[in-house]
Amino acid sequence: MPTPSLNPSHLKRFSDKVVVVTGAASGIGEATARRFSDEGAKVLLADRNVANLVRVLDSLPVERTAARETDVSVQAQVKGMIEFAIERFGKIDVLVNDAGIHAAGDVTEVTPDDWQRVMATNVDGVFFGAREAVPHLQKSGGTIVNVASVSGLGGDWGMSAYNTSKGAVVNLTRVLAMDLAAKGVRVNAVCPTFTHTAMTADMEDDAALMQKFAERIPLGRGAQAVEIAAAIAFLASPDAGFITGVNLPVDGGLTASNGQPAQ
């Protein structure tokens, strides 16, 4: 099934907005940064992969784009990222917490170091981002969009660390939405299914596995990063002004199923 063409050139919902995107050097984060930039935003790209960060930076409008090397598992670096955004652009309207990593294995196979590393990036990074950005988002009436996963809505075999981390992001999104609503800050998350990115490239080499995904996903394919970015942009936009606390599956219908096989 072909991927739909997404061309937001007619939309300028973020022309006066400042957007901070973590994990912006590749995959969903890069696609998200490009989507916001296409819609007129000033964008701060944050990632720990400097080479890819520079590549993305050099491809976007110089007057509306900045970059900051950031390891979101380190609170001081996240604080510096937010301070840099304020120094460069004067405010923050949107924070997208996309940075994430993966470690495979069940509870007997994942090492304690890998477990801590996944939690530090995938969970602590979201907490640090929200904590540092909220005072500025409160001033702008801004919003947070977290990148969770369908793996945070249900279990997978052999993904104990990743599933736990994304489950934490799902519930942290709900709690943040409740706590921050009175401050005028909306918080939502997207929950993608399998998405074609560098992070999943090794899986794409397994034709049998890809066929299984195609059979399980009603739309018959995995997502493209631009499709996840489109959902993120919607949740951050005024069109979603009365939506908060939602963990939105962007999954081609995967979670619509109760798990029984097709008849």
C-alpha cells in the first residue's frame, strides 16, 4: 500500500512559534523538526549525534533554525538546551520530547546498565524536558508532545526495558496533562507502531518479520516518519486546543484489534 504524500506548504500554523525538538538528528525527530519548519516555526534541534545534527541544521532556514548538542539523560544539558532556546529565540511554544533508545531482551537478558540507560534517556529525558520547559510554556500558553509508542500501550516479547520506559511516558503524559492544565499548558503523546527509521533499519532487512507487521497492521504497512510528524504537529497546533492528556495511537489500526487472527 503506498504512503500518502504529505505536503504542509499551505499550512503556516507555527509561523510565530518557537519549537524545541529532542532527537532531532534523525528519524521521527528529524521529520518533526522539518514539519514545524515547513509550517513557519523557529526550531531548536537537539540531539547528541553532532554530525547528523549539523546535517539537519544545514538543510533548514538559517534564520529560523538553531542546534544544541544535548544528551537528554543529563539534567544539566537539558537545562542548557532550554536556556539556549530562550537566549536565541526569546520564548518556547512547543516542546517535543522525541529522543529515545532501545535495548532488546527479556528481564534476564537486559543488563542493569542497559536498563538504566534506557530509563535515563526515554523517561528521565521527558521528565527533565518538561521540568525545565514548563515555566516558559506557561508564559506562552504552550504545549508538550511526547513520543511514546504502542509498546507503551501493550506488551511485546523481548522488549522489557523499552516497553517499561514507554509505558512510563504514557502515564507521565497523563499526569503532566492533569497537573499543568491549570497553568495553561497542554500535554499529549503520540504512540507510533513500527516506523521506518534508522533505528528500525535492521528489522527491515528481515522480510519475514516485515510480512508479519503487514499482516498485523490493518493498513498493511509500517509508518513513515513524516506521518508521525504530522500527528505531532496536529497535537501541538490550535486545532487540538481542547485536547490534553491523550496518548494517540498512530498505528495504522493496530490497536483497534483485540489480537485474534484475521478470519
